[in-house]
Amino acid sequence: MDLELKGRVAAVAAASKGLGRAIAERLAREGASVAICARSPDALERTAQEIQGRTGAEVLAVPADVATPEGPKRFIARTVERFGRLDVLVTNAGGPPPGNFFDVSDAQWEAAFQLTVMSAVRLCREAVPHMQKQKWGRIVHITSVSVKQPLDTLLLSNALRLAVIGLSKHLARELAPHNITVNAVCPGPIATERLEQLIQAQAQLKGLSVEEARAAWTREIPMGRLGQPQELADVVAFLASERASFLTGVALQVDGGMVKFVL
């Protein structure tokens, strides 16, 4: 299937590793020019060079912290300055730390709000005007299955990622007349460094061994295995493409059947 992404420009946040990196590389393989950002300049530059070497696509590395007001502004401005346009935005950020209700301080709530919610708000605020000018755009928010089925010990994710879904649904309706689609992807357990951190944290919180905590995650997945970053990236590439032109306002879980709710 031709996704018609050749010649498009995509900005993928938090893409030096994990899901963001997999998404950036998938879009680059489809022929898009890709801008990536992350907080660590060295790791980011290595990732950009590796993706460019594997795909032949042009990859721009922009050191930026999306949890700050300046980070999204700088990221999108540098992207448009380099490529002259912006077609696809993937909002993504590191997940907030695990914890139960009485474990989480006001400062942690505020930091998680800036990281999870305001990063998406600010990235969209900077990117949307460029998409409106060209009457075409794709926005994909990376959230979590926690928006459909809350996860044990992940209070901050359970609470705050729902705000991103509300943002996504509102923007889908507001931007539809401009031929801009807005969707969310909700990863289940995907084999990344972030998941390993969650497994270790939950083992400590629940008094389990790391092996027991990892097995508990896998038992919840009917397919009997963890997902791979590339499997999520394939879904994002489709949503970013011309093939998904009549699909907007959707929150799509990629979870091997983990979510039990009907809708």
C-alpha cells in the first residue's frame, strides 16, 4: 500500500529512543523528511544519523524539552525553517513516574501535567497554523491504554492522559474543515526501556520480583507477548497518511487485545 508520504515533512517529539524513534524511522522509510527532538543532544544526534543512514531520508535533530514552554516552539520553528512546511505532527513524551494516590506530591502532579498535557497543547499550537495554510495535516497523539483501562500504580498516567484524549477529540472537530485529521494511538505493553522501568517500579511497589512483575504484564495480553515498537509505528504511519483521510477523532489501542472494554 502506498501511504503517499514521500515528500511530506513529519515532526516526531521525544524520538531519540523507544516508540518515538520507531515512529520516526517508519515515517522516514515511507519517504518523509523527519524532524526529531529530545532532551539529550548527543543521543538525539546519534539517532538522527542512524535513521538517515538506514532510510536515506533527511532527518533533522532539534534538542528540545517538550515539557517546557520554549521546547515545542523551538522544535516546530526549526522544522519549518529547515523544510519549509509541516505535514505530520506526532506528539509524544516520556511517561510520568508510577505511584499510587498518596505517593504523589503536588510538584509531581504539576511536572506530569506539563510533560503529558501541556507538551501536546503547545506542540499543536505551534504546528496547526502551518497545516492550516496548506489545507492538509495529520496530528497523532501517543497516549496509553490507560485512557481506556486504568493501570495499577500509574495514577498520573491514568488521570492526565485522558486530558490528551479530550484535546484530541476537540481538535478533530475544530480542524476537520481544514483537512487536518487528529487521532490518538494508545499503546499497551510495548517492549521499550520505559516498560522495563515500569516493570521494575511495580515490582518494588507490589513486593514482587522483576520476573513476576513482567509475567503479570504479559498475562494481561491475550496474544501472550509484548508488542514491538515497529508494530505501533506501522499504525502511526497509516494514520499519518493519505489512506486515513476520513479517519479523525479516534483513540485506537495497540495492545494485543489487552483492553477488555467494548468501546
